[in-house]
Amino acid sequence: MGRRSQEEDIAAHFRQWGNVLDIYFPGKKGLKRVNYCFVTFDNWRAAQLACALSERAIRGRVCSHAARLAPR
């Protein structure tokens, strides 16, 4: 799956709980991307709901962990 479509799928999944500001896949440009990402919401409550209520799969890909982090 291409990077753009993957980001769109993730954003669509998490918009159920609030406004998604950013999706960040750590790593260096040009290298194989990592299999995790950080989703930034516009408020803390949306992040709490997403972590508590989100299914553990997005388009058949399993999400093994969801956690709230402090803003960077």
C-alpha cells in the first residue's frame, strides 16, 4: 500500500473520535518506513477515546498497541 493511501486510511479510522491534525511515521526519507505511526488529535479527549475505543485493525492490518503520549 502506498504511503499516501495508508495515511488516508489511518486518518479516516481515527477521525471517528476527533479532528486528526497529523500522522507521523518516524524514520529517514528514502528508507523503508517503520510499521508504526503517531496520530495527533486537536484535543486530549479525542486521543483518550481513540485509545479506549479503537478497533485493533485498520483495513485488515493489526494495530497491536495504542497509547496516549504527551504533546511533543
